[in-house]
Amino acid sequence: MIEIQPIHDPPNVEIEVPGSKSYTNRALLVAALAQGNSTLTGALFSDDTYYMCDALQRLGVHITEDSEQATFYIAGNGGNIPVHGAELYVGNSGTTTRSIISYISLGHGEFVIDGDEPMRHGRPISDLLEALQQLGVSAHSQYENDYLPVIVKANGLNGGKTTLDTSKSSQFLTSLMLSAPYAKKGMEIEVIGNLKTPYIDITIAVMEAFGAQVINKDYQYIHIPGGQQYQPQPYHIEPDASSASYFFGAAAITGGCVTVKHLSTDSAQGDIQFVHVLEQMGCQVSVSDRGITVRGPNQLKGIDVDMKDISDTSLTLAAIAPFADSKVSIRNIEHTRWQETDRIHAMVTELRKLGVSVDEHQDGLDIIPSSITDATIDTYNDHRVAMAFSLIGLKIAGIKINDPGCVSKTFPNYFDVLQRLYSH
């Protein structure tokens, strides 16, 4: 448990956040598929990237890590998987789980993927397995349910046409796309269901940076020709926009000025758009060569916002919402009920614990500005709950965070970086 101390003077600081998890894990897998040596700089070192590295290493990829320099050195195998079977443990990393399942279908042998309890009960996988089965891959949940463990009896990936439902996660589509260049026939994917397109933009950006061709027809039809090879190369990872949102949120509620360095609004990361939500709430946002700066107003305004494409920042908005002058409505985030935890229910539960008036809907919530009482926040082993609700402690005394170590999933030193807000 950690208790957050209120800030008495508005901060005026520059912050550096770790590299993007989305870019790092995609680039690790793509570099593993390339034939030869790639270097990833500015990379994230966290639980999620550890599980991706560990899985790739168990599958015969040579990876050297330099966490001090935020750098990975990968010797790719050109689409070959030299081991003929492995048991892989992926923790609670959705990006690792989903991407590795398609990757191992390129190999030959029996592979088992298992993970932590949330992956076994709360994070679905069957839509991806069904799409792979249409491509002739033997991939099944061990207990014939929607979750891990998954057994893949791999015999190479022929490719071809498949239909994929992305309603529950865009990671299913990313999984197919990353390995598709090495399918014999390539891949033609018909996409059905609600899709968070910014994450697919990241996938395409990484694939194209390593030399692959992707034909994207309005995110409804993705064609990736076969017989392609990713080209090994140096690749720089940009800072994580989701991680930056907490510091922008801190500026918003304290009336302070916070710059997150090396971040640009040109980023393909959807969560960078959170700064425009803050603008609508009265914050000033400026962009320079140094990064993005958010300056908080004297009083935040209420807002009604569709957060489908930036749902990881919905928790950040929920945490600052009680300080607005009118209702804050967060909509179109039903898919977050199948993430690290049921995030909508978690937001509602913890806000009510703080004395905040909240209405819960299937796809979101309405938050009424309220007087906040001190409380101990449960984090559900969800890094984003811990980081978002810590912001309330910047304004209200007595806010404690249970299991603060869960932030190691994407931002291991978050609470150390948060202390930068107290310096002037």
C-alpha cells in the first residue's frame, strides 16, 4: 500500500515516460521474424515486454537486453521457429498472448500458452482461435472455453482468407497481421465487429517500418501479401501516450503545467488524443520540439465523450472527473469490461467508495462532481486503476493505493516519476 500526498503548489515540471508498450511488443515480434540483427531503442522494460521477450527466447530467438539504455538487440530467425514445441507463460500480457499464438502457428510441433488468472478467466481468446482455424491452424482452448491455456499444434501457416470479430479486442487483428507476411498465401482478413482502429495504425506503422506491405481497405478488409520478409534494422520506440495521460491529468486538476518530453500529437498512438479531451475541459495544450505541454485551468468543465478509440485513458478521465463543474459522461467503452479487469465496474466501485455519485451503463459511466472522502483504492491487479486513481491523492488527503506494484505491467517506476510533480 502507498499513500499519495497532496500537492500544495501547482507543479511546473518536465516529465519523461517510458517507451510505448504497444510499439515495443510489436517491434520485438517483428524483429524476431526478420532475418538478421535489429536494435530497438527507447524501448519499454516492464512485465509485459518481459513476457514477450521470454516467450520469443523460448521459441529460439536470441535477444540481448540493456535496460539501462532502454535497448533490445534481437537476432531474428527469418520466420523460422527452430524449436518443435514449448510451454510458454505470458503472465497477464494480452499483447504477448494474442500475438504469440499466430506467431507459433508458423512453426512445427505442439505449443502451450498459459498465463495468470485474468488471462484464464477474464480475457477472451476464442475469436482469434476461430479466425486461425479458418486458416487451417489447429489452435484450441485447452478447456474449450474462451480463455487460456491454449494449445497450438503447428504445421506451418498456409494463410488465405479468414473472417475475424474484433469487438472484444483489436489485438486479435494485430496478431494475425504481424505474422501474415510469412504465411505461404499471405492473408486476406475480413473484419467484423467494433474495432479500435488506432492500435491497428500502430501495427501497420511497425510492419511498414520493417519493410512489409499492408493493404488496408477502411479497416474492414486487410490484405497482406505472402512471401514477404521483414528487414532487420535499428528502430526507435516513442514514449507511451497512455502513460503520459496521468501527468496531463495531474496538470488538469492541480492547475499546474506539465510537459511530457519527446511526445508528439502526430503519433499513431490513439491515446495521444486525450489532450484534446482535456482541451474541451478547459486545459491549454501546446506542442513544441520538447514535447507536449498541458496547463490546467482554474476549474475543469464537464464533458460528454466517446472514448472507444482512447479507452485506456478513460480511467484517467474518470479520476479527474469529480473535480469538474458538471457531469462527465464516458461512452462506448464496453470492450474494457474484458481487459485486465472489468474496468467500467472497477471505476464505478472505486469512485463510489470515495463518495462520488456515479451511474453505470453497459458501455460507460456518468460521473457527477462530488465532495471526495478519503479511502483506500483497490486496484484489481490493473496497472491503469492504480495510476489513474493515484491522481485523486494529489488533491485529497488520505488516498491510499493497494498493490501499487501492479504498475510494473507497463510503468515500473511510475510512483517515482510521480514524485517529480512535487519539485519546482
